[in-house]
Amino acid sequence: DVKVTQSSRYLVKRTGEKVFLECVQDMDHENMFWYRQDPGLGLRLIYFSYDVKMKEKGDIPEGYSVSREKKERFSLILESASTNQTSMYLCASSLMPVSYEQYFGPGTRLTVT
Amino acid sequence: AQTVTQSQPEMSVQEAETVTLSCTYDTSESDYYLFWYKQPPSRQMILVIRQEAYKQQNATENRFSVNFQKAAKSFSLKISDSQLGDAAMYFCASPNNAGNMLTFGGGTRLMVKP
């Protein structure tokens, strides 16, 4: 079974803090994704990566950066957290190409106060 | 910009009845896959069903089937014999025009009444 894990289920941070969200997959998938989920807006892609050290901006990259130093690990970084980044963050992974199923992690509910 | 539209924010169905969730998309790709994902309360998102656009036949997985209308760019999900465990958020997804990522709809919350 494919497993995608995320470092925290719940996280509370203060405005201006640097926040790291980590995602690890155990199936040697090339693609990894970070989404943000908000009510009524569905899932919106922040960044994705198709290989180590490679990254592509998604629909809403502003205020976020990512790091992929190893194939199995994809980190999302909020350089200076703001209250409008309070949301559910989902990580996913898949084989190439995009036609393959994406496997999701359990999500991290981030609250920025 | 790529859009995927789920026009029903919430739906409810009686247990054992059938319900259909709607989805429209606007990719310009000619060969692509479409997806329905399910997110149960406080649980991980999982794939429900996948449709290959070049196939005429609608995909079916047990009680889940799709009605794929390629010309109309419509991709609805039918759940037959609804069960309490079907209660969840359902998201449809289609590839963007570059074919390198998925765009998700806003989701439909399905409630199943006993």
C-alpha cells in the first residue's frame, strides 16, 4: 500500500513565524504535490515537483516555497506565516504522468493566530 | 484558467437510494483522464473512480459509475444503493491544459440519511 505521511495533523503558529510542513511518501513516486483546501474552493495547487530539486509553481504559490532534496520527501515552507494562510494543507504523490492516481496524506490543519 | 465546476455544494440521499453528483470541466486536452475522489470526515482522500477520455464506455467500480459526456465536458458520478459510509466530500478533477497537473472542483458534501 502506498503511504503518504505528513509531519503534523494540527499546527498552531503565530503571525510572522516560519513554518515547515513535511511530507514523506514510500512508493518511489516521481511527482509530489502540495495543495491547500478551503471550504467551497476545493483543492488548489500550491507547488509540485516532478523530480529531486525540481519544482513548478501551481495556482497559488505566493507566500510559499518548497524543497525537495530527496525523492521521498517534499517540504512546504511558509516564510512568514499570515492569518490568511490558515487552512488545511494536503500533500500527494503520484507516478508520472498526471494521468496516474494521486495518493494523499492525512492533511495538516494549520492555524495562524 | 482551467476550471472544474461542481454545481452542488451539498447533496443528501436516503440510504439504499441512488444519487448523482455533477461535474463539468474545460480542458483543451484531447486525450486525458478524469477523476472522482472521496474525502470522508477526518480521513484521507482516496480515489473513487477514473475515466479515460478516449474510451466510449463509462467507467464502473462496484456501486460507483460515471456518466461521461465528452462533447459537453460533463463527468457526473452516480452512487447506487447508497450506504452510510458514502457520506463524504467528493471532488472531481481534470488535467490542466498543459497536462501536467490536476485541477479540482470545489467539492460536493454528500450526506446519507438512515
